Amino acid sequence: MKIQYSLLLFLLLLGFTQCKSPAAKEDRLSDDALMDTVQRRTFNYFWEGAEPNSGLARERIHMDGVYPENDQNVITSGGSGFGIMAILAGIDRGYVTRQEGLERMEKIVSFLETADRFHGAYPHWWYGDTGKVKPFGQKDNGGDLVETAFIMQALLSVHQYYIDGSPAEQALAARIDKLWREVDWNFYRQNGQNVLYWHWSSEYGWEMNFPVHGYNECLIMYILAAASPTHGVPAAVYHEGWAQNGAIVDPHKVENIELHLRYQGTEAGPLFWAQYSFLGLDPIGLKDEYCANYFDEMRNLTLVNRAYCVRNPKHYKGFGPDCWGLTASYSVNGYAAHAPNERDDQGVISPTAALSSIVYTPEQSLQVMRHLYEMGDKVFGPYGFYDAFSETDNWYPQRYLAIDQGPIAVMLENYRSGLLWKLFMSHPDVQKGLKELGFSTVSK
């Protein structure tokens, strides 16, 4: 009798398992549903989580409510640029109505028209309630031309989205055009030098003294500086300043993967260098005299990052094909620019690194996305994936940074539809700037 009972129980359990298994598979999100879930939640960082007076992105959101610097209402210019593009994608996908989106964009532009500017350039941070600059550092309390480029990349995309729309939309596009024309890129050459400087302060002048050379995240700044219809810089500024008369070209291998450009201070930079300039600038087939194909170069930079994490020379827990991605983010001991070398690898995975690279490495990035999603609320919260984590240190802060959330939503949209690339690249001034600097696009 006991044998029969045990056999019956075994058969019941077997049947239950066989019945449940297909259901579990059916519950697994498709790739498109997964991407939409991640994009929608990340969009909400910039929609629901926005600073209320400006409509712009808070520099950071900490779900624990702890802000050691009391900066929960500080807003970021560059991160807001990324967020504006994420909102555009959300409007187009119907996450909010077109009218709701327009009203938010009108609020944003109204703030930008009156917020502190320095020769047309925006600071890194503002106080959201007043629009007054919040110093990023003691002497960094003026214009930040790189962050300005990030927000202008977004505003030009918004301009193209609305330029042929309703009268209210066209009026907003005209206001954006005015902001664009007021950025004095030439001023930031510091007395006519053939290089762009990152900072200028009305109090400290040029004391930050940061001429920008490539390659890093700042390519978009040089392209927009050449594209300006009112304060455009000559091509020599790009060739002598950014490219340093060809010194930017430095063929080398990392992780047995070929790279063609010189990366400032390292053999292969953090992954935000492959992302920030290309949120609007379409890298597919893009070339100039220094790089035969920017898409291929940025894809290889991404593959270097992945290969290093898979090799995992420092033997960190969790690193592998489904958990890779080193870039600037929160870190166990503050904030760090994590990169694929033993000096800059601290065992911290930043989800934005792999996810915002989906345009370059779709299969590999989706593998990471699915793995992180299956890790659950340890790493996934109301505004998407939290900024960073370390399995080795059992460190899972429920905190976000705008500059890391934004590229996830934008690059997901570019992978899914190419929307932001199409908008930005369609602006006549952008095309003029690219042509001025000798860029062209090979057939896709």
C-alpha cells in the first residue's frame, strides 16, 4: 500500500511539474516586451521623477531618501539632455500623449530661457527651483561646453520632431532655435585658439584650463561647434584641437580586438565614451579622415569591455557573458570611471554600460538585460535598473544617476526604431557641420 501511495504521489508531482514548466516558459518576456519594459521604466526617471519646477532631470534619485549633499533638487544639464531625448521617444511610443509631451517640453524650454548661461553655454548643474548655477567644483561654476553639447544634441532633435507640427509645436521649435543660435562656441576657444575649452567662469575665467582633445565622450561638442549658424568654429579647431593633427589615430589591440583611435589616458575607455556623442549622431557608416567607420570602432570598444569582463582577471563574482559592463557610475567607494583594465576595474557592474551599447552589440546586450531582469528587485526598481552593483561586495544600492539612465532609454529607442538618430541627423545645421569637418556616411 505504501509503495502504491508513493508511486501515486510521484506521478502527481511529475504531472504538476510537467504542467507548470510550459507556463513558466510562456511567462518569459519576449525580447521586445523586455526592451519595452526597461525603456518605459527608465523613461519614468525623466517623466515622473523630474524636478517639478524645471521639468528637467534630477542629478540623482536615491530610493532610500538619503542625500548626503542635500542635493535632491539639483538638476543636471547633460543628463537632462539625455532625458529630453528619452521623453521624445516616450511621446512617440505613446507612454504619454503628444499634448502632455509638448507641455513638458514647453516647461523645459521656458526654464532654459531664463536659467543661468555663460556666453550661451549652460553650467553642469543648476538649482531646480531658481535656475541659478550650482558649482560642480570650486572653480567650475560657469559654462560647461561639453554638457551644453549634450543638451543641444537633444534640443535639436526636439526641434526636428516639432518643426512641421501644430502651430504650438512650431512655436516651440522656434524658441529652441533661438537657444541654439545663442551658444557662443567660438568664445570657448579661449582667445581664438584652435581648440575648444571645457569650462569658463565669470568668476575664475579660464582657470579650469581644460582644452578638450580626443578621443573621449566629447566628439559631439566639436560637431555642434562647427554646425552653429551664428558662432560656428572653423574646421581647423576640430583637426588641430580634437584630432591634434592626426595624433588621435593610434591603431592598437586590446583583448585581441582592434581599435583604431587613441583613447585619452587609457587603451580602451569606459563605455560612456561610445554612447554620449552617439545618442543623436548616427555612427552607422559614419567616417572621417581619422576613422573609417565610427560604428565599427565603437562596437569594438564595446566588445573589448565585454571580453575583459568575461576574462575577469581579478576574479570578481558574477562577471561573465551575461553580466558585463564597465563605465563611470556609482562605485563601492563613491564614484569611479570603471574601465576594462586592472587599474580601473573595481568589480562594479553598471547596467548602463551593456544596455546602452545595444545598438552595437544587440545579442550580447540583451543577454545582460535578461539576466539583470531575472535578478529581480535587487537591481531593478521603479525607474529601471539601479545605477551599479557589486556581487563581490554584496553591494546593491537602490540609487540612480540621470547620466546613466538616459542613454539606456535613448539607445533602446535607436535600436528599436532609429528615432533619435533620424531626428538629429535631419537637422540642416548638423549636416552642414558634418560636411564642414569632412564627415561622410558610407552606404548602410
